[in-house]
Amino acid sequence: MTAAAINGAAILAGGGLGLLLKGRINERVSQTTMKAMGLCVCIVGVSGALGGDILAMVVALALGAILGELANIDAALNRVGLWLEGKLSKNEGEGKPTFATGFVTATLLFCVGAMAVVGSLNAGLMNDYSIILTKSIIDAVAAMALASTLGFGVLFSAFTVFLYQGTIEFFASYLQPFLTDGLIAQISAAGGIMILGLGFNLVTDAKIRVANLLPAFIFAVMYYFLIISPVYYP
């Protein structure tokens, strides 16, 4: 799970630097930087969403939103963030919503997307770390920007990334036959919309409950195997 460790360490390093800068930057500069970061996240989301089937994306996100709201995944992740703060941060000058928001936003941003999946597969199957190294650099810069505004919670996303990507890397040989290019495209498209939602939250404070869209991944996979795959591979 070397690739996952590298990515997690990059997030910790970038987030740690962001914490050092927190409070030392003019508030206007900090806010404008965060808006700029949000715009970049929007572009990343759009680029990921463009590669998938539109109907599959609509169906997956609609059904995923319904299931996610019923399960209220967003609230559960926020409770994890609040629990972590209560155990570790001791409310050192930060309100609980800020810690939880940083944890949830960073976790979703770093875990949702094709680079996390494909990079972990390449590392596990071929010892090819090129994609993960690229992702690690991007994540380190993003973590620095997020931590400078949202605080300590951003750093704890590194452990989620390690567990998520490490699991894919460890079981890569078993997952590889199922994760075809077509399936990854559908997963990436659904993830791209979620990343776009994160960008909107950063830019406009839209308060989209992005975590409640996570079940869309399940429906994207189902749509691919039930509808798309039989058409192209009868």
C-alpha cells in the first residue's frame, strides 16, 4: 500500500503547511484564494463528468440522491468529523462545523474521481506510481489551500484516503477484471458531478449535501452492467 501512503503523506504535508499559513494571511486574500480553489475544483468536476453516458449519470445521481438523503450520509460524515474534533482538536479556536466541513470536503475531494481508482490499480498491478504521484502533488496543493481556510479537519482526510486507496491497491488483482475503461468512465462521470458540487459549495456556499450523492456510484455500476455493457458486449 505504498501508493496510498505516499498520497496520504502528501495531503498531511500540504495540509500542515496550510495550517501554518492559517491566520497569517489577510482575510480578503484567504477568501479570494478559496473561491479560486473552488473554481478549479469545478473545472476538475466538469472534466470528469464529460466522459460518461449522460443518461447513466442522470439516473445514477437521481437514485443516488434519494438513497443518500434517506440514509443521510452527509450527517453521518459530519458526526465523524465532530467526534474527531472532540477527541483530538479540543476546539482550539475552531468551531465544530469548520472542522467537520474541512474533513468532509477534503475526504470527498481526494477520494472521488478516476485518478484515485486508476492510480491505485496501476500501483497494485504494475508498481506504476506515476498517476498517484501526480494526484499526490495536486492533493497537496489542494490540502494546503483548504487547510488554510477550513482548518485542522482537512488533515484527517489523509487517513480516509489511505484506507480507501490502500484497499483498492491491495485488492487490485481481484478488481482489475471488473474495472473496465467503460465502467471507470461511468464512475468518473458520477464522481465529476459530486466534485462540481464541492466546487459550488466552496465558491457560492451553496450547501449542497454532496456526501448524500455517494450512492450514485452504486447505481452507475448497476446501469453500466445492466444496460451499457450488454449493448456493446452482447
